[in-house]
Amino acid sequence: METVMENHVANVPDTSGATLDNLTVLTGMHREEVRAWMQQRGLPAFRGDQVFSWIHRGRDFDEMTNLPLSMRETLKSSAVAQPVKISDSFHSRVDDTVKFLYEMRDGNCVEGVLMHYHHGYSLCISTQVGCNMGCAFCASTLEGCVRSLSAGEMLGEVLCANRYLEEKGEKVHNLVLMGAGEPLDNYDEVMRFLRLLREKGGIELSLRSVSLSTCGLVDRIRRLADEDLPVTLSLSLHAPNDEVRRKIMPIAKRWSMKEALDACRYYIEKTGRRVIVEYALIDGVNASVEQAEELAGKLRNMQVHVNLIPLNEVKERQLKGVSERQVRAFLERLEACHISATRRREMGDDIAGACGQLRRSVILSRGAEAGTSA
Ligand code: SAH
């Protein structure tokens, strides 16, 4: 498992001027960068503002109706406005949840889930194609990390969802970086993406409505705390001690639980925001009431909220979920120890599946079509 961690910084495509098929991807650029790019091509800078604004409304060059036709043609031959498209979507029969299969220009796919809560729409996006973190319960990591997504591709996931919601007169209100991938393993692109979200003239999503979930890259959590970006941090803890955590999360061999929690304390101190602790209950591994008590001891006096997630069983993994009674008992014990906790509401249970399962089923079916055994 050590090798997994050694090369945990996956290949990140160059972005601000990222090119694909010799085309410049404008989606990951800040407004000033789009203006400068236009000027370098002899086009007026104010056209850059128009292009920036259209891009953030999810429009492609053909739809940029206030640009002269000839300019649209020129732009099409040298740049990309929308690097992501929804290639398939799956609608829940039990609630308003939709799962998107996003496709990028190189044919790679990632997943996103759009959930409808009473306070608005929440979108869960992926930050990498696959993941290198190797958590024992997660489907996203089964094939490792193919590549990291660029800032423009992550923004593309949001833009596609906004376009999907446009006909309902709605848009994404909350964003969670909790799909496939480890966001802090794609640090620079994720930071660029977060800054793009709040840029004036773009979609202007407040970073207070954004959550970032990490398996616990301690050095990066500390760096994030110093960025002055008011995102909510979630730590995937999933264990009450190092011994259990090391069995299910390779990252725990790199950093102890104390180091991870100390980094969270630093995050809370720097940002004034509470941290969410994610805890997936796995039968016979981390779900006993004694373990709830041990966990409470570790979190005492910390400004945290525990999110209990009943394990989503992944067929390739041997791990088993827990009964409703076990969830309740664990929750009650945490509360008795004065730890704020809730059970994560399950949405779109019939379509969502565990993290990474949709992309995996697509890969497997493509493999089957190609006559390869998966
Ligand atoms: N790499 C990041 C974000 C992606 S996973 C992280 O580790 O936090 C998003 C959340 O789903 C994490 O808390 C992860 O541990 C959890 N998760 C992954 N697979 C799961 C499964 N099969 N059942 C329940 N939760 C799972």
C-alpha cells in the first residue's frame, strides 16, 4: 500500500492555458485570462468578458449570440468552451435524485449526483477519474487513478448540472466534492476551480455552500486552512483508532489519526468553521457501541459534527453494512457522549449506488463490448 501513497500526486493536466487536441480550454481560465487570451489573438478584450460570461452559463460558441459569427468560427477552431457533457443520466424513482455520467473530451467518464433538498439543489462532483487512495470500502479506487480533472472540467460538471436545471428555473445551490477522487490529491486544480466558482460575472457560488471531503492528506489540509477559502471541510475518518483505520484506509499508514485531527483543529481555528467527520459504519469493523464511545473520546471538545453513513456495499469488496438498529445504537452512544451527529440521509438509493459504481459499470460494459473480460 505504501506505493499507492508514494505517487499520490496524480498527473494533473496543465490548465490555465490547458490544451486539448491543440485547442485551448477556456473554461478553467479566470476572466482576466480569457481577456488576455483574446487580446493575444487580436480580438478586443471586452469580447473576453462576453465569452467568460457565456461559458459560465454553460453555453458553447455556437450559442454566444452577441459575438459576430466569424468570431465564433475563429474561436471554435482554436478553443473549447464546454469540455464536459452529460452522456447519460439516471433518474431515481423514489425521489428527485439524478445521477449523471459526465464525459470528457478524451472519452474518460466521471459521475455526479444531483440531489433535491428543501433548501435547494445539491450537486456532488468528481475531482479525478478514479482514485489512488485505496480505501477498502470504495468502488472509485478499484482501478486506481487514471488522471486528475482540470479546473475547467470540474467547473464543466457544475455548468452541465445548471443547464439541466435551467428549464426548471433552478440552479445548483450547494456543491460537494465527494464524488470519485481525492480533491486534495489534485490540489492546484481544485483551488483554481474553487476560485472560479466565486468569480464575479461567473456563476458566483458562495464558497460557504461548498464542502470538500478528504481521506486526510494532513499537509494539504493545513495548506487549505491557509488559503482563506471558506469551504466546509469533511474528514473521512471511518475509524475510532489507528489500528482499525489502517485496516481500511492506506492513508492512515502515512498519517496517524492524531495528526489528521490536529490538522482539522488547525482548520477550525483558521476558518472558524466546524469540520464534518464522515464515518461509514461497517459491520464487525468499526460499528460497535464501544467504538462509538472511543470515537467520542477522540472528538471531545472539537467543533465537529459526525455524519454516519450506512456502508454502501460494493460487490467487489467483502465488507458488510449494518442494520438500522446498529446505526441507531451508534448514534445514540455518540449523542450520550455529547457529540453532535446525524445519520446521512440516503437519496436516490435505487440509482446512486456506492461511490464510483456507475463509472465502473460503464467501464465493465465497454470491456464486455470490446470482448475483454473485466
Ligand atoms: N476522497 C474523498 C472524497 C470522495 S469519497 C474522501 O475520501 O473523503 C466521499 C465519501 O464517501 C467519503 O467519506 C468516502 O469515505 C465515502 N465512501 C466511499 N465509498 C463508500 C461506501 N461504499 N459506502 C459508504 N461511504 C463510502
